[in-house]
Amino acid sequence: MEEQGRLALVTGGAGFIGGHLCEGLVAAGWQVRVLDDLSSGSETNLAEVADRVDLIEADLCDSASLARALKGVQVVFHHAAVASVVRSVAEPQHTHRVNLTGTLSLLEAARTAGARRLVYAASASVYGATPPLPTSESTPASPASPYALQKYAGERYCGLYYSLYGFETVALRYFNVYGPRQDPASDYAAVIPCFARACLAGEDLTVYGDGEQTRDFVMVEDAVRANLKAADAASAAGTVCNVAAGRRSSLNELVGHFRALLGTEVAARHEAPRVGDVRDSHACLQRARDLLGYEPRVGLREGLRQTLAAMRAADSASACMGR
């Protein structure tokens, strides 16, 4: 296999997306090292590849740990972040340290260590509340939170490191990533794991607003595929690419999918819209197709089916262990 023996570093590799990425890298023949302080991630996200991944528990801003983690690494996949708009508003200095200072520290350490490329987990939040649809990467950024601004500045640092130093970077702007192991208990949980948990518990679904707001939901398996392609796509160096399904679905449509999958009339309770929520989200994928050869493969209903199945399996395993 072409990738056999190559060493990747995944920062935030014990997180939701990071854990799936580690599995994808191992399956593709990479050697994998993880740097994670486990403040929000969990070793359970690495359970399937625990014996094939080297985990370094450390702070992203610790220079000695970074140097150790980067030794011999060819490609860095940077997923370590405080991924919460709400928390960034409440704690802008702390989230700045992790999301921006940490990114700059990693870029410099990776460059000086001789890594070839860094793939950066960026965010569609940089587009702001009302971008044109479908939204392309040429749309002017309009970050409306410290988190969005921090992720945008991280993108710009990536581009600058390529133009100034020739250090290859690719920024992937994730839209609404979902899938197995996404935490429904988090204070900042996304809508799909929250809906899935409520459905399995026989509870009503809470829909904020009229439910006609739309999101571009992308299965984590597709996000992993985009990362693997971004590791080697020569023409992508120094660029930013959207990663999404390229299709928008309303929350009411999402409720309908859950009803069909469960074969039951799940009740939906509507509440007042939340302040600051984006009304519509829909990515243009032309650049990702052209530069990465990326194409989403997992349809929404199939992705939801897999997510529900994984949540049921996790619940059964916890019950067997007496939790």
C-alpha cells in the first residue's frame, strides 16, 4: 500500500472526528500518533485502534510535547480545538489560546520539525449568518463569534505559512459533521445526536423555531475521506476547501427521517428560535471536487441509520457493564 509506514500526527485525535480519522488512517496503512489533553476527548474514541496508535496526553501549547509528538511525522491533521461558539463567547481568552495560539505553535513546530503538510480542521462558521447559498470558499468571511474568528485566523495563518515558507497546508471547512460516537450529553451537542438520544429514550424532540431552517449534514466517514485526500492532493496546497454533503436538509426533514427509521411517530415540540442560530447552510463542493477529488458518499438517511445503530450498541454495552 502506498501509505505504508508513513507517520501522521492527529491533534485532538481522541475527539469525535479525530477518533474516526485515526481509524481511517490506520485502515489506509499509516502509522498514527495522537496528541490530546483529553479535556474534551476520550480514549474510548480510540478503542478500535488503541493498540495501533501512540497517544501522547499533553497540551497543544507545550513546546516540549509538540517536539516529541512531531518527531518523524510527515503529515499533521490538526483537530485540537475548543469547538464551541457558546464557550468562546464566555471565555474568549481561553479559547483564543487553544484555537489560535495553539494552531500557530503547531504550524511553527511542524515546519521546523520537517513535516511535509498540515491539514487544518476549519469551520463553516467563518461564513457568518447569511452567506449566499450554496456557499463557496470565495464568499467573504464574516465571523460572528470568537470561535469563528479564531478558526478563520487559523486558516489565514495556514495560508501564510504556505506562501511565506513553502510549508504545505490545506484547510477543510467542515459544515455539520455527524455520526457514531458524537456526544449527545455535551452542553454544546449538535442536533443529530440530541435527536437520536431523545428518540431512543422515547422522548419528544425539541425543535427551535419552525423547523424549516436547513443544515448541510455530512457524515463523519465522508469528512475522514476528505482528510485522507487532502494529505496528498498536490494542487490543494495553500487552499481552503468546503467539506459537506452539498445538500441542505431542514430540521423537519430530519425529524421525518428519524420517524421512518424507527417506524414510529416521534413527537416534535417546537420552542422559540435560539438567538444567533444560522437560518440556512448549504456548501458548494466544486473546489473540493476539483482539488481533492472529494465526493460525499453517505446519504443522510443511511448516516442516521448508522448513528442510531452505534448509539444502541453503546447503550447495550453500558447496560451489560452495569452502568
